[in-house]
Amino acid sequence: MREIAIRMTRRNHNAFVHLLGALESQGFDIGELLITKDLDEILRAKPKVVLYSFFTEEVWDVEKEIALLKEKTNALLVAGGYHATAMPRHTLRMGFDIAVVGEGEEVIFQLLEVLKRSNFRITKELVNIRGLAFYLGDNFVFTGLAKVEDFTKFPPFAESSRLIAPMEISRGCPFGCYYCQTPYAKGFRMRHRPIEQIVKYSRRMKDMRYITPNAFAYGSPGAVLRLDKLEALLKALQPLRKEGRRLFYGTFPSEVRPEFVKPETLELLIKYADNRRLAIGAQSGDDEMLKAMHRLHTTEHVRQAVEYMLEYGIEPVVDFIVGLPNESEESQRKSIEFMKWVMRKGGKVRAHYFMPLPGTPWARCKPSPLSEEMKKFLGRMAAKGYIEGSWGVQIELSKKLQKLIEEFYEESPSYVGSLKQLC
Ligand code: SF4
């Protein structure tokens, strides 16, 4: 019987694949784990522990599963991921017994070791593991945010498992956009996997795809371009391309910041990668809004990036967020104009509705309603297939998130100490 189960889903697949690599490299036998996307299999197996990882947007679905697990098993329920990190008290309230707070590679190994020794009970021993929140009797215990300075000491995939995912090659981001969880949960300094390690594990991929907050910032502390390091990485992957693998860089599931799109970076892309589209975040067509959200680039950077991409025959895929806090009709009009310009040029637009996320400076900010003009524009463009994105469903989800954060507000543990809430 397997005592520890991992509840895999489409959305947490990448996180757990990386965690399996970390667990195995620390000496944990991952053959002991029941790893499944089938909840019924977990219910039937009646394990002693079930591990979850999820985003705040998934809270309502996860709550239903937790109720089922509580009814049909006696398993200890452990949650990690962005929600557990930003709202550990709420995570316990949902029915979890332990929240893993912060980067999970070391915590999860230590936690499973201690739980095995204590016959899967919550004991005082857990107080010594950094990165946990739980109740010891009636007392809430929080042992501090778990930080992993060097995530590259853990391989991205487990040797003994066939599970793979797009590889996390860089972690952390210095830009601190007010709506984004990454820098607050993973740090402002960008750290990178060494090239040899990336090459070694890329051999296991058919299509080589990577996870990074800004693909063109590879090798740099994050805010500057290190063309030499970027080229060294792309060059090192060429033998693998020759063996038939395709290299996707700066596109799904990652993107690049607009000011990093320059002739020099595009030349590298053309020379070394297979994708002929690149995803960049514009977020707004109004410079005042870009300032307000701390994007630290202007609309001119985006314009320039789009022009450069077209010159090099790369299709621009440009992300916008609509309904931003304090976004006036005039700001929305500027975004509409900008989106029209991108489309006229031959680029693709992806529109998202603003979603307040816990653990960010904009967690308590209210989304702005969409102007009639914006609603009509997005509807028309989507019907013609010019705009992609899920702003429609996100409007409802955004309301639910806002309600949840208000009702259960807690100050989020963060890499940068106390987080200033800007609304
Ligand atoms: S949105 Fe991108 S650039 Fe901004 S903080 Fe998040 S990861 Fe960094």
C-alpha cells in the first residue's frame, strides 16, 4: 500500500514534476508515491497523506475534493503552491492540515521524512521545519517562509520517473509588477539553471520548452540583458536540435519583457530556435497605467518590440490586462487603440481581465468595470478570431477572488518582508 499520494492536475503537473526531481535527489524513494490525476484512485487507495498544489483561482474546486477526502479517508492533507504561500491560514481553513509556505523543494522532503517517523501525525517536531503552517492543538504555528537560494541543486526531473514538463530554467524576477505573485513568492533576484544542466535534461524532451519569467534575461540578475549568456545557452542546445528536437524559446509557457526584444535578441532567436512567434506583455496602452502597476516599461517599448519582431518575421503575441484598478474609460480607450494597432500590424492580442491575487501589492484592489466600448470591441474581435484570451470567464472569477481575499484577508509571507498593499 502506498502511504503518500500526489494529487496531480493539469495545472500543477509542472510543479510536481520538479518536486519529484528534488525529492529523489535528496534521497527520497519516489517509487513509494502514488502519483495520479485520478481522484478516485486516491480515494480507493486511502493513503495516509495527500499532497496538493494549487492556485487561488482553483480554491472552490479544491474545497470540494477536500470534503470528499475528509469523508472517505483519514489522510493528512498537505497543500503547497501559490495559494498556500500567500494565504496559509485560509488554506488550513479549507480543510488542509498543513500548508507549505514558500519554495517547496527542501520543506517537502523534510516534512515527509518527519511524518513517516511520526506515523503521519502532526507533532512538535514540525516546528523545526521552515516553511510550514499548521495547528498544534489549538495553536496556529507558522515556521517562516521557505526560501531556496539555489534551486539548481535540484534536478528538474526525477531520474527514476518518466514524467517530464517544461523545464524551469530561471526563478525570481526583479520587476515587481504589482499584480504578479512571482517576485513576492520567489524573490527579486533572478537565478538560473546552469547550461550543462539544462542541456542534460533537455535530452529528455521532444519539444524543448522552458519556464522563466523573462526568457531573454537568461544569465542576468534579471533587469539587464546578458547576450553572451543567452547565446551560450541557445548554442549549447543546438546539438539536441540536430537530433530532431524542436527548440521553443520565449513562447509558451514563458514570455519575454518588451524592452528585451531587440535586433540582437531576435537574431539569436532566428538563428537558434524553432518558434516564429514570441509572447510579450504589454498589459496596457496607457503609460499612466503602466506606471501605476509598476511595469517599468512604456508603451513605446512595446511598440518598438512589435516593430522589431515584424522586421524579423516573428509573429508578436501581445498580452493585455483589462479592468485594471482605477482604469478609466480613457485608459481603456488607449488600450483599445493599442490593440488595434497590434492587430493591424499583423500581431495577435491576448486579453485578460484583472484578477486580484493574494501575496501581491494589488491583492485588495478592485477591478474596474469594462466600458461599453471595450466590451463591444473585445466581443467583435474575438468573434473574428483576432483576439484570444479568457477575459469573459475571468470577470466572474475576479469577483470571486476579490470577495475571498476580503473575507479571509491575511498578511502574506513574502520574500521581501512586509508587503505594502497599494489599494
Ligand atoms: S509580470 Fe513578469 S516582469 Fe512583472 S513581476 Fe511578474 S514575472 Fe516579473
